[in-house]
Amino acid sequence: MTMDQRPHRNPALPPRRPTTPPILRSRFALGLTAAAASGRFALQECLDCGAIQYPPREACHCCLSDRLEWRPRDGAGTLLAVTCVRKPYETYFRERAPWRTGIVRLDCGVSVVAYLHGRCAEPPARVRVRACLDRAGRAVLAALPDKDVTDMTDDPLMREFSNSPKGRHVLVTDGTSEIGQAMAIAAAEAGAETVWVGASERWKAAPGFEALSTIPQVTLLPLDVTDTQSVDTLAGQIGGKVDILFNTAEFHRTHSALSRRGVETARVEMEVNYFGLLRLAQAFGPAMSARAAEVPTNAVAWVNVLSVFALANYPSQGTFSASKAAALSLAQCLRAEFRPAGLRVLNVFPGPVDEAWNQTELPPKIAPRRLAADVVRALEDGLEDLFPDPVARDWYERWRADPKVLELELTA
Amino acid sequence: MTTSTLGSLAALVADLAEGNVEVVDLTQTLAPDMPRISLPPEFGQAAPFRMEEISRYDERGASWYWNNFSCGEHTGTHFDAPIHWVSGRNLPDNTTDTIPPRSFVGPACVINCSLEAEQDPDFLLTVDFVTDWEATYGRIPPRAWVLMRTDWGKRTDPAEFQNYDEAGQHSPGPNPDCVRFLIEERDVLGFGTETIGTDAGQAAHLRPPYPCHFYMHGANRYGLQCLTNLDRLPPQGAVLICPPLKIRKGSGSPLRVLALAPRT
């Protein structure tokens, strides 16, 4: 491994501590964040009079109806006025000043206050408004130029909202699976400075694993998430450098509660899919939290490859679903604990992935390479939840509409 | 108890104290990275050795350090009881808690196959190889442990120890006729190896599959595997001590295997 060539921080000075923007929102306003978490910009719409409103409120600003629904919007609008805050009071904003802010009149008729991308033209100008998650994981609005410009994502505002692997040190916890290998390759292609890739029982010579070492940024390392000593050993070696952790370690079998006698296979699912996450969190989480504002690179994100079966049990893969539901629950806890540091937890909920243990699932199945590309994109876009394929999105929509109805359909 | 028996035990104690008799540890260290047996993924799998801290002089227990460990019955250096195999399922006293304790102590015959195993990892021990060995070192006594020395225990790299390729594991073991000979003609107590099983890595393709398991356990005999330090034992003359944990209806257990050997 060669030395990082970027300017190093002065080790005699105190470290830069993570700061975050304000986190509190009203229950009604959190609808904006809930949509932004999976990359959608949504506004409240009154089901009685049809009015669209911003900022979010508990009742319609026109007819006082409380029958409001969050509906996706394209965010197209016109930038009307601009101001610039140069000396903010709060530490987080002060560290990143100046903040260029504007009022945008959306085409749907409401005006919003948004941060401005540096390449937005002077008003009046056409812009696209997006809801982005800030470092506190709360939605704020950002106005982008009407059309993509070169180096769009290099803008300081975009970098603040992004958790891109570019220039960062990343760990892929299991490279023996196709998903893990695709993730390592995608991270390297996205410009990761270092890609550490773990493997348990390397003597099994998993197809494709050793070949990863031909990628210049890649280093292969032993890591077994079922073994606390193995996890702690690796954390001792690289835990102080990991900026993004991709947890791809997964034990996948296709059993229902009654189709497999005994609990041993289900226990391994829990050991890898649930306790593995817990071991990784305890070994890598504190150091990542402490390095969330470090220069030249900082820890930014933790990626969990879950499954859409975490939302509702898929009986033919019933015990696997249960282990992923447990992992999802723990990932939510991790989110709460990473929030003060501004570390993003990206939960990925694929439908059936096109891999050997899904051989009897009918298409469509998402290809590992496609999944990995979507994960990188979601990091760049600063998302918190990713439903990358049509099956996943369909399940998610049905789950949102009525989890009980989805359960009834799945258990028919 | 006769005076001469008391005398021989006293002599043993004296020999141990004076170092004329050495206690040789034939056990691999139990650790999470100890290679484990791995079956094709559709089968149930033996759990690897794992250790989780309960407390270490900390808020979980201020003055004490201890761990919980978990593993399969067939993890690390371990003992195979006859009930482990279907051929031994209905025999009397076939489990770790019912095997007569006298079976856990017996003479050890160490057959050195290390050269052959180095040249051919799929080496199979034959009757001729055993009778040639007997011609040099003497006949295998009844109720003896026969230990197949391959120096496999010196393979500290898991990849070398497992020695896998697309066809599975390549490691030495006995051939079917040899196993029957040891049972029927020599009345052995059991068969021990340094590899992950008492059978060869490719023994699934022998007839019967896994002959050492099939015949040994079918005759109410025992197995030991993942032994090490067999090179420190004489071909004849050592005494093996190998009591498994007293697990009710256990099919086997990790254990500490010791040998008493004359100082060389």
C-alpha cells in the first residue's frame, strides 16, 4: 500500500469534530425527509381541494382539511431571488460558509427556499429543486441548474450532500460473493482510493475473488463476520481509515420455517446477517463516528445490503427473510447512533438478486453489477434507502400502501 | 489390586517425574481460524469454533475474564463415537457418555505415511503397507489405536490443510480393505489421523463411501482426527489417552489427546 499523497492534517492540532445542522422537524415536516431518503422530492397535496403546499403543515392552508398526501414532484421552477449568508451563527453552517440561498417559484405553484448549486444562473433562471439529506439526515432543498453541467457533483454543496466513494478508503466485508465482487469493482470504478475486500475461508477459492487483486486499489484481507476475533483483528488494522463500509456479508439459503429441520441453518443466517452486522458495528462504528469530519478524507457512510424480504416475510425464503428483518431493525438503531456524527446509513433492499441461491426464482432478478452501480449512485446522491429494482419498488409500494395486505398476498 | 500393579503405576509416576516418560500433546489449539470440515452447501454444517467474551475486568464483570465458546462436536482435534455413522447407530455403548472409559486409554501404533502423503495427497493406506510396517516394527497388538502419520498437522496454512480444488478435498486416508483388515485381523480400538477426517478427502467416491467411518463405527470402534505431533511418537510403545467430553448421546467431541511416550 502506498502512502496517501494528499495533504495530511497537522497531528499536533485538535481533530476537526463532526458537527451537524439542526435535526428537529415536526412530525408533519418529516414527510419531506421520508421521501428524500429514497431520492424523491414530494410535497403535501390536499385530497379535498387539490392545493399543494410548502412548508409542510398539519392542515391544508386553503381549506383546513387534514386529508393531506405526500406526492412526488419534478421540482421544476424559476429562481426568483438570491441571497448569501456569509457569517452564520451555528457551527456547522459557519464551518461551511458562505451559503448561497434563493427563493424558487415551482411550476406547481408554490414557492420554496433552497440552497443554490454554484452553477445556478442569476435570477430569473430555470432550476430543478431536489430534496437532499443533509449531514443530520434531514431533508433540505437544493436548486440545481436546469440542465447538467460539467463537474456537477464537484460543487461544495453537492459534496456536502454526497457520500461518494471517490477518493475514499472503503471496505467491502465479503468479496467471495458475486455481489461483493461487483461492489468492490464498482467502488474502484467510482474512484475509491483504497478498496479493502474481506473473505472468510479463503481456501474455498471462491470464483472471482482472487481476480479482484488485479485492480490496483484492491487489497484482499481475511474477514469472517461470524468470528469476533477476526472482525476485531481487521478493525485493529484498518478500522481507523475506513470511510465507507459496504457490508456485503450474507448467508443465503432458501428455507421456510418447516422445510428445514432444526435451527442450525437459520442460526448461521442470523450469525452472518444479523450478528455479523452487530460485530462490524461495534468494531468499526466508533472509529468511523470519530473520523466523520477528518481531513483529507472523512468517514461518511455505512452500507447494508439487506433484502426487500426484510419488510415482509417471503415464506419460501422464510428464515432468510427473518434474519434480514433483524438486520434492518439493527440498522435503524445504528442510524440513530451515527446521526450525531453525520454518518449516513444506506440500507439497500434488492428484490431477488441473480445469484445461485435464487436459481429457482423467476425473472426479473437484479444483476449484481447493476445492484452495485445503483448503490454507488445512491451514495453519490446521498440516499438513505435504496430499492434498486422493479420487484423491490413494487414490494415497497405495496408495503407502504398496506403492510397487512402485502402479508396476506405473500402468505396466500 | 496386586502389589506389582501398584508397583508399575508407581514406576510410571517415577518415570514421569524423572522425564523417562514424556507426555506428548497430540492436540491442535482450538481457535476460530482452525480449519473446519466443510460439506457441500446443501448439507447441514458443523459449527466452527467461536469464542465470545463474557467479561474482561470491565463493566460486564469487574474482576474476572471469561468467555462463552461454541462449536460442533466434530470441531478441532476430536473424537468420533460409533453413533456418528449410520452403520453404528444401533450398537450398545456407542455414544460419548456410554463408551467404556477403558477404551480411552490404549497402546498407539504410529504408521508413518508422511512421504507418501507428500508425494500424493490422495494417498490411500493399504493392507500391504500395514503388513510391511509390521514386518519392521512388530504386529499391531489387540485393542490398539492405529494412528496414520502424514505430517498434515504441520500444515499451518488453512489452504494447505484443506487442500481443496474443484473436485473437493485432497487428503490421505485408509482404503476400504485396510480398514476391514485393521478391525477383523487386528481388532484395533480405533483409527486416528492428522487430517480433518479419518477418511481420505475423496473418500465419498470409495466403495463404500467413507469406509473408515462406515466399517470402524459399524464395528463399534472409534475415530480421532486433526491430531498433530505424531512425529514425536515411536512407531510402537506409546500409550494414548483420549477421553471425549461426556456429552449425553454425543456423536463425538473436541478433546485433549495425550500420549505417554518413552523419552527418545
